[in-house]
Amino acid sequence: GIQVEQSPPDLILQEGANSTLRCNFSDSVNNLQWFHQNPWGQLINLFYIPSGTKQNGRLSATTVATERYSLLYISSSQTTDSGVYFCAAISNFGNEKLTFGTGTRLTIIP
Amino acid sequence: GAVVSQHPSRVICKSGTSVKIECRSLDFQATTMFWYRQFPKQSLMLMATSNEGSKATYEQGVEKDKFLINHASLTLSTLTVTSAHPEDSSFYICSARVRLAGAKIAKNIQYFGAGTRLSVL
């Protein structure tokens, strides 16, 4: 099945800093989603982005499908951005199941 | 966006009891729902896929007699952990897939419930 890897595994930043999170996947995909899991466990949808670029406020994401990676950008980080960020993908050749990456744990220090 | 409601949010029970978790899509119809399990500081692992009106499909290594899934309607799926034991303690999350109308290719966005933290004593 598809392999989804994220980097870095952990990231500690000062409030106000910018960050880039990376997601590599091993197959071509028809679904690529980014999530933020808050401290209470809720998964919040950030982007549905199997290709292209999208922006939502301080967050933006880019997926380069031909090179099999996606990037999540967070600008002017706030303490409320802390949590775990997951990307998840569905392979074009798979079984329509969303496979999660290993996650990036982001900690924003005041 | 689409809302998925999951209840209860927290369950503490004695070993040997059964626990039922409900997952509802509030403002859309979900032909497919998914159940995930997450251990502390780990990623989400798919347990099973349920389609309305048919039997659930379980992932390898997941005991179907231990984790009973019912998807009786387009808006409700339930997971019952039967005869729960301490090793079943975990964070269980349901998800429902939305099909975007009008797309040439079905674009399946999954939305997630808030999760249920199960502690078996």
C-alpha cells in the first residue's frame, strides 16, 4: 500500500515564527488532506489538496503531485497552532482508504 | 464544513463490559464511514470500513467479533467494543466521507468526529 511520511517529527518554535511541514507519499494520489489534531484529540480539516496550492489565512499548502510531496506552511505562528499535524492520502491504485502519515508535533512557545 | 458527531467523548468501564460508540453525520449523507484507533503519540490506524446496509470490512489483525460495527443508515454508524479489557483502552475516532456532487471524478473528503477515549479498568 501507499507509504506516507512526514518531516520533521517534532518542531519547537517561538511565537511569531514561520514553519514548513513536509509530507512525502509513495504513489500518485487522488486525495491528500492535511489535519491539525488539537490537544483534546479532535482532528480539524485544514486542506483537501491532491494537487495545486491553497491558502486559508495564515496557513497555506502546496502539493506537487508529480513529485509526490505536499508542504504545509504556517506563518506568524501562535500558541494555538500547537498540536500534531497529519497528512493523509489515498492512492490512485489502492483501495480508497485514507492512509495517515506519522505526524509532526508542533510546539509554539510564547 | 461537514460535521461528524461522536458520542460519548469519554468512557471509563470495568473489564468485561461492552461499550457502544456512536458516530453521526449531522448535515450530510455518508455512504461510507470509517473507524480508527490511535495509541498515545502515534498516528491513526484504520480498523474498519463500513458501508450503509452492508457488513463492515475489517483491516488485518482487527477482531471483528471484538469490534462490532453497524451502519444502519446513511447518517449513523456504531462501534461496539465487546467484553472490553484493559488492552482495548485507546482513543477511537470515526470518520465519514463526503462525495462532492458534480465533480467528474468523485472527490472524497473525510471528516472526523471528536473521538472517544476509552479506559478499561
